Amino acid sequence: MRPMGLKEDTANGVISLGIGVAVTWLTASDGDHDTTDLLVAVAISSFLSGFFTSYFAK
């Protein structure tokens, strides 16, 4: 197990989450969807994408 690597992977996931949610929040228009649900979906997928990309890239 990589204890220090896990911290870096989690940090990359959080950074991806922040960027994804911020960009989505800024560009989401008031359409026929609920913005909260959209932001939750983007947050989950962004975190997992950043985390696992960092984890498997090494």
C-alpha cells in the first residue's frame, strides 16, 4: 500500500471535484433540470475521475 500516495490521490480527487463543480455551476443555465442534482452528479464523477486517474497513473 502507498500511504503517502493515497493522500496525493485524494488531493487530486478533491481538486478535480472543485474544478468540475465550479465550471458546471458557472455554466449551468436554468433549464428543465435541477441544478443541485446536476452538481452532485458532477461532484461524484469528478472526484472519482481525479482519484483513480492519479491512483493508476503511477
